[in-house]
Amino acid sequence: MIAAALVSLDLGRRVTGWALVLFAASALAWIGGAILTHDAALGTQNVVLLGIDLFGAYRYLIRKKPNG
């Protein structure tokens, strides 16, 4: 909920990037839960979300802001 609030507040690239890091941490926790409960669908969903979160964190925290 904190990560979603940070993204929705649109407080800048750095804050949005760190919110995506929080989303990634959440996805990792869900992946761990999916492994422990043998829930393939939950695991698959969160692997995809983890990829999206990591790509977003890269865009907002590592990659330079595009000109224009």
C-alpha cells in the first residue's frame, strides 16, 4: 500500500523508483510464499510482476531521464 501511494502521489522519479523497489520486494515475498505452498499460478504471476517492477526501478533510478 505504501508503494502504491508513493506512485500515485507522483513525487518525482526518485520516489517512484523506490516505490517500485518496494513492489519488487513484495513480489519476492509472494514468490517465496508460492514456493512454500506449491502455488504455481501465484508464483508465475509474481515473477512477471517482479520483472515489471525491476524494469521500472531501472527506468526511474538508473537510466537517465530522456531529453524532451
